[in-house]
Amino acid sequence: MSRTEIIAILSDPRTTIMQSINVLTINKEPKNEQDLVKIAEDAIRYFPTGTWNDVRYLGKLSLDHDVKVATSEECLGAFLFEKLIKRIRRIGDSHRATNFLLGITPDPIVDMYCFFEGKHLKRASYLVHDYMTETVGIVSLFRLNEGSLSKMVAHGLGHSKGLLHHAEPIDLMYSELLRASRLKVEGFCKLCFRKLTRI
């Protein structure tokens, strides 16, 4: 097969190239790297066979926290969402990776918004548990129970494949369901399933 034929096949939108998910831990060496890989492997089981290839653990990334956040019990280091996603994107770009790069941290990730209320400028902060684009993603395990970790990762991976939140029927892309103890319907609705199998 010539180089031109290979390029033509790869540029054909009907050609499916299965991505692997490369996992980085941020600021914490996992007790067992297999635990993180298992969270991601459990997450890809929600998807139709062939959507993702496999999960690989790349290692630990040490980063300084951007801000401190206080809870009722303690003061913790946290990452600013915009800065963290830019760092992860730079790592993905520098490796020219075709695989999906997923950063997982036990630390809080916060997003801050400024807005006017009357004549006063106010600031609001929100916890970000997951955010994913087509090529990179971040997940914060902060204050998540163990049963929802793989659902949170699968929810973000759904967004990376172009799926949106919807309330009917209730499935993984229904955002409120992530707080439930279990999925009422495993995986994705028929519409989302069809979209995923066309990728």
C-alpha cells in the first residue's frame, strides 16, 4: 500500500482509529497504579466495544497548587481549572499523541467567575469534577465516593465524544444521575449509542 493510499484511508471520515486512554496522576502517586487504570477501564465498559482501545498508566505529574481553599475541616491546595487544562493540553501537544490524555487528581479543581450584581463586582467559585475535550481531560476525585469514580470518568469521556447532557431518557449523560448511588440504566440511550458507534 502506498503512502498516498494510507493518507487517503486515514483522512476518510468513515475510518475509525481506536484511541487508547493515557492516564497521568497529578500530585499523588497512587497506592496502586492498577486502581486508577481500573477506574478508567470500568469507565470504558459503558461504551460500545471498539470506542476505546485500552488504558495505559503513564506516571505521576508533580505540579504546584494555584490557590488554597478552605473547607470546614481543613485548608487544601487546589488547581485553577483554566491553568490545569492548559498544562495538560501542553503535555498532550508536546508528545503529538493520538491517544486521549487523562489527568486524574485527588485535589480540588476550582473555576472562578466574576460577575456584576448591581454596582458590585462579585466572584463565585465552583468545583470542577470532570472536563474533557476530544484529546485531553481532567478529573478531580475530591469528595467523590468510590462508587461514582468510573461513572464520572465515563461521563467526561462521553463529552469527549460529543455527547451532551439530556434529561430524557435517563442515562449516563444525564448529569444529575452521577450523584445517584447507581445508574438506573447502564450505559447510554439509543441515540447516544448510535452516535458512539458511528465514530
